[in-house]
Amino acid sequence: MTTEQSDTQNEATAGTEPAVGDATAKDPAEGNAATKDRAEGGKDGEAGKDRDGEAGKDRDGEAGDSTAGEGGKPDRWEAFAPAPEPVPGRLRRGLRAAGRFGVHEWNLAVLGSLALAVALTWPTLRYPLYTLPQDYWDPSLQAWQMAWSGHILLTDPARLWHANTFFPEPWSFAFSDTLLGYAPVGMIGTGPEAALLRYNIMFVLAHALAMLGAYALARQLGAGRAGAAVAGAGYTYAPWLLAQAGHLHIVSNGGIPLALAMLARGHGWSLRHGYRPERRHAGWAYAGWVVAAWQLSLGFGIGLPFAYVLAGVTLVATVTWSVRRRSVRRPFGVRLLVADVVGALLFAGVGGLLAIPYFKVAELHPNAARTLGDIDIYSPPFSGFFTAPAESRIWGGLHEGARTALPWHPEMTLLPGFALYALAAGGLFFSVWRLRHRLLLLAGVVVTMVLAMGTRFFGGTFTYGLLFEYLPGWNGLRTPGRMMLWTTLLLALLAAGAVSAFTIRVREWAAERVPPWPGPWLRLATVLPLLLVIAEGLNATPHPVVPTQPAAMRSVDGPMLVLPSSQNHDQPVMLWSTSRFQDVVNGGSGFTPERQAEIRKVTESFPDQASVTYLRSLGVRNVVVLRDQIGDTPWATTIDAPVDALGITREQVDNAVVFHL
């Protein structure tokens, strides 16, 4: 019997073995006839085609039914088959997709970063329209900066750098770091309350971005989720950063690790797995350069060291590419090379454009230049690395005695956290990073600590002093302790390596259990490092109520002078001016212009003929004296003195006296 005949007979036999009582199985002759017909049909192409086509249509098409056998009768054995899986409807499919989206790692990372930021900066968002973190001096200045940049870019962009404060000084917006990258936020709302709300929201979001950025960097370098979470929390909520709560341009550091993570992702490189060219992606490289440029636009205080770090990384990458291209054809790829060139030009262009106003300020105000003597005032001793600021809820009270030994403790309490120190030390011996990488991270920690000490490390002659003398722009950085930002990031990466290795070991131990699931003590052990790091980040930061805006600031035209005037008094005045942005003589920054110091000196006797004549020569039209702030100053007696002989008029506006010149 041939194979074809055997297959035909088997098919006929299978077709004639249905359930008991089936009429098609009672007559063997009919079965043989059917076999004969099928055999003939196999030889006759057209007939077979017709029969197969019609049968297929009956089975699978309009008349098809999974419960129907031959002749359209139900298959009784179908009841013993597994039930088919129901097809989910649109609602269920949507819910499933939303569930998968909600539990995605990066969505959880974003939500976790936001939740942790709200909790660990509390009570920042408790009364966001009336309070500011730490104090209302520098935060008032920075709230004004965001408001000014948003307002002027909508109304008169050409005047951006010639702000309404420090009248009549030009380029006054460049007297300190500008937070220009937050300008889009400054376009929303007007007035002091909107400025306060804007500042407090950005303060919280800055912490969330820092947490997310450090997490992303650790993950890209090869750390596990638990290790990356420790890195993010350790970098963002280090105790020393609590002393910087009044400096939004320092707290806004999340763009640094995020840009590094994106650039590493774009180049297919990680610390744990090395260079993997198949994972290159030019889009991530573009994104990394854009984020880096945005970070630089927030200020040179931390942006300038970041720029030099990127320059060093670019130099190393260029040398590596030059060496590897001899053995590996285009190791970085043309697209990635173009992305790096375009991105680097963008970054350099942003930096160059932002630097122009600062060069102008340096030219017009020689007294703004820093000296090594200024650096010495803010240079912390070695003990500062183990001293926490007063704003630390855990260590603040315990370290009160140690802080008294520091000449300027707000910039010298540089404790990154004892838990972070311990985890980083453990990461030197037990880690997912290779030994050479651990040693490189340790070297980075030592170098950045030495730089953070400024002139306290053997006078800084061969360390910070060299950078101060030879690196362009470095002499504008007066607080070397802020280099601790890089120390903290490197310590966080060492800690991430240790925690990741421990998590892997826990999974191995759990695999040996029956059932293979970690017990409660093992679960606690994996989250304990994160809990310890977070605990050291708990704050006791004060949130004082900002002085209420005087009614005169909403009605009096500029140019105007508000008395009393000093560094601390003028910064709230800058905030009050956000209702109308009229020109005001007042202003506070990292230095005091000589003319402003002269104005303060001359107006100590205001109102008298000399001060009135001097202010008129500057173009000042109105002087506002705040009764509730003059205290025992000379204005307490002269504010109500006769002014008819001076050719000026006086008006009482709420709690202020307005002199019209």
C-alpha cells in the first residue's frame, strides 16, 4: 500500500469513529464509499479543490462552529476539552494596560521621587503662599529671579540682563546666579504670592529631580533597583544639603546625574558591563546634552564644575575613540559622533552666551572679583566632613558644639551622612563594581574632598589654588565646600554597588529556601540601607513667614528707593517689586556695587538737602520709608520732620511714608 493510500485510509477511519449512535458510522458501505470518494477526490484536482473549499468554508467561515462535527451536529467530546480563554473587552484591556503602566519601574521611580520629596521637604508645601524654607532673604531673591525672567521674556526680552533692581546699574541680573532655566515657570502668575508659590513648588520638584537623576545614573551604570534607590536618596538628602535649603541654585542639581545617565545610555556604556555598542542611541545623547545645557542655565555656582567634568569626560571619550578606531571600525558610530558634536556645541554656546553678562559685570565692578583671601573665609576644615548643620533633625542638636568651632558653619557643615559613609566603605570590599572602578570612585571622593577644603588643605597651593588661578571662571566661586556635591554623588555610587551586591546575595539565599521566597528578616535587610539614608535626611528646617508686601509697592511708581536699605532688607523688597516690576534702587546679591554702598551711606540722613539732591541726580522719583522696620535708626526721628523747604512732598500709604521727589 502506498503512503498516499495509507494516509487516505487513516483519514477515512478517523472520520468514521465519532460518538456512539452517530448515523454516519452505522453503514460500513457508506464509510467505504466515502473513502473511495476521498481517494478519487485526491486524484482529481478540481473536484478536490471544490470539496475542500466548500468544506473549509463550512467549517471555518460563515457556518463554522467549534461545537459542530460532520453534518453540522455537535461534537459531544467537546465538553471534555478545556474552556477557551474569554476575550477581554475594551474596558478590561484598558485597565490591564493602565496597570502595566503604573507598575513600570520608571513610573514608580517618578512617583516615589515626588512622594519622598514632598515628605522630606515638609512643611514647605504646608503654607506655600506665605513661607519660605530656611529664611526669607536669599529665597526672596531667588523667587524674584524666577519672576523677573518669566516676566521680561514675555514683555521685553532685550532687557533681560538689565533688571528692575539695583537701579541705575546695568547688567544687574548677572550680579548672582540667575536660575534662568526656570524662566518658563516664571511666566505663570504675578505678584509676591505667586512668586512664593512658584519658589516652593520648584524647591520640592528640585529634590524630586535630584532623586530621579541619581537613581537613573546608578541604574544606567549597572546598579540594582535597591542600590539605585539608596544612591538617589543619599545624593539628594545628604545632611549637608540641609544647610543649602535657602539656595535653590544649589539644591537644583538633579540635571547633573540625569544628564550623565542620558549620555551614558546614549553611548551604550555602563560601569558594570562596559561599552556595548549595540546599545548606542543617538537620541539619548542629544537629550543628555540638552539637560546638561539646562542645568548650566540655572547658574555657574555648580554649573561651572559640571562643565569642566563634562569637558574631561569628552576628552577621555575622544582619546578612547581615536585609539579604538584602529581596531574597531567606528566604535562610536557616525550618528552618535554627530550628536556629541552638536550637543557639545549647544552646551558650549549656552555657556558662552550666559558668560557674557558676567564678564560685563566683572569689567564694571572690579570689587566683585574674588581673592584667595575670600576663599579662605569659606574654606572648611577636615572636621566639617563629620559635622551636620543645625537643620538636621537627627544630628543637628548633637553637633551643636562642633559647629561652634567652625568659622562659618553654614558653608562648612559638610556631613554627607554616616550611613552613606558606612555603605560606601562597604562598597570598597563588596560590590557589583569591578575593583578598578571602586578605586577610581574612591580617588574621586578623595580629590573632591580636598577641593572642598579650599585653602585649608596645605594652603590650597597645589589643589584649589591651581584651579582658582588657571581655570577660567573658577575665581568666581567663593564657597569651595559646594564641591561636596560631587563627593556625595561618588559616595552614593559606591554605596549603590554594595547594596546591589547584597541584594543579589539575598536572592541567592532565598533560592535555597522552600518555598524560594525571602523571609521577613531578609526583606528588611534589603530596605534597611535606604531607611537609614532617608532617616539622616530628615529636616528641622525653619519656614519663616515672609514680610507682607507694603501697599505702597503696588501703587508707587519707580524709580524708587525703599528705606531702610541693606543686604537683608533689600531682598524682600525685590520680591515685593514683582507686582509691577518698577525700577528700585534696592537689591541684594553676592557683592555690593560701590554706587549702592554710596547710596546707603548718603541716605542715612534722609530727608535732607544733600540726600534729596543726590537721589534726584540718579533719577530716583520716590522714596518709601517703612515705619515698622526703621526701629532706632535716624529715620525714626526724621520721618515726620518738615519737608517743605526741600521741595518734596510726603504721603502716608498704609504703614509706609512715601516721599515724592
